[in-house]
Amino acid sequence: MNRCSLPLIALLGLLSGCDGCIEEGPSFQDSVKEAYAPCNGELLKAKAGLKAIQLAFKPCGSNNFQNFAWNPQGITLYYRSLQGPWVLKDTGENLPLRIGMPSTAPAWFNQNMLAVPDSTGRKMSVYDIESHILNLLELDQVDPEQLSKGQDDDEMLYMAGESPGGLKYAWRLSANTGESERAFGWLDEGLESLTYRAEKDIVCYRTYGETEVRCARGETGEVLRTFKDRSRVTMSVDGRYAMAEGDGEEVSVFREGRELDVADLPPGIKTKVHPPSFWITDMETGEEMLWEGVHGHSLQWYDSAPYYASFMLWGFDGEQLNANIALVDLRHFMKANSWAPPLAVDGQPITAGPEANQPTSQDEEPTQAPR
């Protein structure tokens, strides 16, 4: 079932039991049909292309994704659908993982091994996708989520509670020993979001009940920048750019020019929504830009290619479309707005000068995307 048809079906399901009704002009049912657009795969691909975005899966599939995570090389994709967790390799091989139904996204230790909380919320699954060996580590915490790779090869950071339903704190797990401890001695508050960039020792977090995200040095707690009215922040591999996520400006849930009279709607039907949006900040200059017309969440920067990123697509230009996993080279967006990203796609510094912002054949070569 196409996701973009779900609001229409939900509304039409409320319209039964009207035998003998006399209506003048278009019926409410007809108006709703006009207000919601069916999925148009070519149009969706075109919208993505205008933003230099690739889509990992068919534009008009059901695409009921729960979460995803790329391996460090950016060529193997973990994703969880309603049918369970899968791994899509760059060869096109799509493997089901026999690890239950994880409720949160994993994080990769390396190109083949990942950590993902099991469905009970009491154990951490450590899975090797090549050997298919699964180790289950007992946790002293409950309901771990928002995993990030730590600085050591076997280290994983995450949020978890000390008791069911309790506040969640930052924890550090050693996969080799199975032992865990509180991470960041200075961070003793309950958390709502947590990301960590091990290469730069930068942790970005939002404490419980707050409306801002802070990014700080992991070792000392020194705050580098505060992001107001944001829910989550992730740092690029070199620490130069921060991508913040939050609620965008309110928009109608109906197509432009197809507004319905609110008085005609059944109770409880939302007519407005705040689409999830992105803001990118240059950590060196402090300048911030809204990524206009692009809506999504759960952004992940690539480790293998500076300024490449992936996220869960919500839609474009204020309109919700079929969910997908999107892949983008953010250098195009930054250069179009007169920013000069300092690294090429191979991670080498770009020489300053008149040609610094001009793409070269090496600079434009994309990383491998899923087929």
C-alpha cells in the first residue's frame, strides 16, 4: 500500500453509513480525493533530483521503515521494515537478519559488525553479517536507544534507563567484556537525544524537558554550541558542520489549492502539520542555513565521504510523500549558498583559491549508493 494514500483511506473510512444523504455539489468524499494526491513516482524522483538527492528504494513502494544505519564505508545498509530487520549490500543482496524485531536503530562497529538492542530492551545484539554469528550481551539498563560508535573498536554509546519508564542517561558498553558504565562523568542529567562523533570527541545531547540541544567536548563537557528549539544534532566527520533537526513552519496537510472547509471535517482530523526540517551550521563561522524544501529526520553523516549524509525522507516543499531512505552530497547545497566546504569527497583538503568552490572530476565522484 502506498503510504501517501493512507490519510485518504483513513478519512474515507469515517464516511460509512450515509444511505439516502442528499448532497449539493461535490461530496466530502470527492473533495478529500481531490485534496490528497496519489503517489507519482516520476514526480517524486524529479523533486529529489532537484535537491541532488538519491532514493535508496522505489519512490512509490510501501516503504514502512522503522529505522536505518549505514556501515562506515557507506555501502551496506541496515534497515528495519514492518517485516523485520534487513541488510542491503552494495552487490544488491538483501539479507533478512534473524535478530527479532529491534525497536531502535543500530550502530556499526566496523564494515561487517553491528550492535542493535534486542526486542526485550534488556540485551544488546552484536551481529556479524558475514559469519552470521550473533552474541547477546546482558545489560544492566533497560530500553537502550540512539546508539553511536565510541572511540574504542569495541565501544558503543547509547541512552538507557536504570529502570523501566525511568529517565535515560548516557552509557558506554564494551562489546568484548560485556561491561557497561555511565558515559561522560559531567553529564548526569536525564536525556531525550544523544549523538556522538568519536573522531572529534563531540557529544550532542538534549536534556529531559529542555527545548535546546548542546554540543560539547566529551572529555570535559565544554559546550561548543547551543541549538535552540531543536530536537537532535549530528556532527560531520571532521566536526566542521552540525546538522540540527526540529519542527519546521506549519503547513496544510492538503495539496496547495485544495483546502477543505474545516467545518466539514470529522472531529480529530488534523489540517496542519509541522514537517520535520533540517538546519546546517558552520561550527567555525556560526552561520546557519535552513535546508529549504527538504523534510526528514534521523540524519546520519557518512564516515567514508565528508559531507555526504543520509536521512529518513518525509517529503518535499511542505508535502508529505512516501517514506524513503535518502542519500545526498551536501556539498552541492553548501556551494549553492556560497559556502566553501574544506574537504573533497576523498577527505583531502581543497586548495584555497579561485577554483576552490569549483567541482572537479575527483570532487564530484559519488560514493556507491544502494541498488
